[in-house]
Amino acid sequence: MKLSLLFPETRDLGAVRELAAMTDEAGFAGMWLGAAFGFDPFVALALAAASAPRMQLGTAVVPTWPRHPVVMAQQAASLSAVCEGRFRLGIGTSHAPVMNMYGIEFDRPISHLREYLTIVRALLHDGKVKHRGERYSVTGFLDVADAVPVPVLTGVLREQSARLAGGYADGALSWLCPVPYLAEVIAPNLAVGAERAARATPPLLAEFPCVLTTDRDVVRAIAASELAVYPMMPFYRAVFEASGIEMADAGWNDAMIDAAILWGDEDVLAAKIAACFDAGADEVVLSPFGFGEDPLQARDDCVGVLADLAAS
């Protein structure tokens, strides 16, 4: 089974190198790095690439609005050159509350992302672009020695974004989407978008937090401290509501936890991961969390179990 790891590390560049080395040595298909208000993920992965000579590296996801698409393509092509073609670019529109912090108007994200993907993919696949649209007017090219096409994936949470990814992206990254929602909403709409564009359906990557524990209180505490922002975001609330989960407030409840966090012992985790593939995922990306007196050891124990499952 194709398993990758996702880490939210955005503060310590040395930690990224260590995580990359651990993930590569454990035999995972790839490692993904989030983007927030710390270091630039392109720089972090470039520094970590030598520590992970075999697996793929990726961003999941870099917000589109703050970076011009030509700049995004340049950064992606540069990082791809550093890691010899093993880079996957994950981008997304982020969320209105986050973009408001930048002073950026979150206006019609689907049409924005459609043009953005068109420009970035043209540059990373063809080396040149000539685009005239409502949002962007771009004529440009990339000249990078020994360049190889860089897969461009996009964050997908709702029907429209799934259809857009099917038609314009090289993959769909779905974070916190419950398994039935993946099967009934994301995967079918991804296929519809691809069919309309007369192209093969791109891969679906299902992304989840993961905790190796049978103690629900531990998972509640992790959700409240490490994942608190997500129930506050309109797109994620819409996903949970569409999945039939009642949300009385802006916090996590047990129904949300069971739907969007993979937790349990090794056997339970194996079954939950298998369900993701049965729902249409081509790759499962897990973000392991630690807890207790030694959270790093608990996280690494989780990584060890996942590595065994990846090799099975």
C-alpha cells in the first residue's frame, strides 16, 4: 500500500531534516510538509532533500493567493532540481479567515484556482505559458537545466474543487475528509472533472491525522490542542455537515474525531487505512501525533507501526 507521512513542522529546519531521514529510512513513499507562519517549505525541503535520497517530497499545501503563479512555478522547479525530480507541488486556496490576515480578498476561489493551475502546470510541464484570463495575464517561460515535469496537486474539500482537480491538476489532496465522504463526494467528482476534460482521473490522496492509542481522551486532547483551527474554517465545517455530523460549536466532538482522525491500535489503524483505499484513495497520507510524557517517542512508535503497514 502507498503510504506517506505529513508533518506540520514549520519552526525547526533541523527537525525537518531529521523527519525526512526517518521517513525515507522507514520506507514510506513520500513526506509532505505543511505551510503556515514559519519557514518557507520550499527552502526546508531543499535543505532536507539530501537526507532523503529515495522518497518523494511534497508540499501540502502552499497557499496560492500570496504567491504569483510564475513565482510558485520557479520555486517548484528549483526544488525539483535539488531533489532530482522527486518533488510534488501541493497548492491550495487556503481559507478566507487566513487570507484576511494577509489583507487578501478571498474572491471566487474556484475561478482563481483554475487559472492558477493552468499557468503553473504549463510552466512546470511545458516550460512556457501564454495565458490571458480574468485574474492573470501571463507570458513567460522557465529555463531550468535537466527539468522534469513537476506534478501539481491541489487541495480538495468540496464538489467543485474535486471536479476542478479532475480537469486541471495532477492529483487531489483531501485533508480531514471522512471516508464515506471521500467515496461518495470526492472520488466521483474527481472522475467527473477528468471525464469532462477527456483525461485520466488523477490520483486521490487521502490525508488524516493519526494517533497510535486506544485512549479516546488522548485523541480528544490532541484534537483540542493541535487541530483546534479546523472546525472554525467554513470549508471544513461544510465537509463535516455534508457528512451528517452535527456541529454545535467551533470545537471537536467525538463524531468528528471518529470520522476525521485515524486512531487505535495497530489492527484498528490497518483497517481504517484499508477503508481509505476502498473509498478510492490512491495514496494515504498520515500525520502522526505523539502524546504523554514523551510525545516524540509516542509519535515515532506510531511511525514504526505505519512503516510496518506500508511494507505489508
